[in-house]
Amino acid sequence: MRVRCAPEALQDREDVWAYIAEDNPLAAAHMDELFSEAAERLTSYAHFGRTGKIPGTRELIAHENYRLIYEIADEVWVLALVHAARLWPPVQK
């Protein structure tokens, strides 16, 4: 199954990279590789992640501090990359 990333998920990934790379570019590269590996697993095992907190989504732990939020349709859509300390799902106003 093909895995695609929503623009918000790509921005999350860039934000994580930039934040970590300020102190440790090698750690940022390693974390980014973990995110790539997690997304790659979804090509063969889309239902690998647990049921998400938002109906219709699933969550895959990419690292102990980060999870990929995704949905499965004709393709797997990664919707967000969320840090464990971040409120998820976001509060609706």
C-alpha cells in the first residue's frame, strides 16, 4: 500500500528536525530515519498501529516520544507527527 504524507505531517517532521538539529544534527538525522522506517512499515502493515484517539485514525509509535497519526483509505495518509508531551487530539474551539 502506498504511504503519503499530508502537508501538516511534513511540517511536523521539518519542525522536529529543526528543533533537534539545533543541538545535535546527528540525532536529528537518526530521528528522521526512524520516522522514515515507521512510514515504510505501513506500506506492508497498514493496520500495525493501534486504534487512534480520533475516529478513523490509527497511531504508530515511531519513537518513544513520537507517534505517527494516520488513516487508511485507498492509501495510507500520515496526518501528523505528534510528540508525546503534546496534547492530542487538539482541542476544538
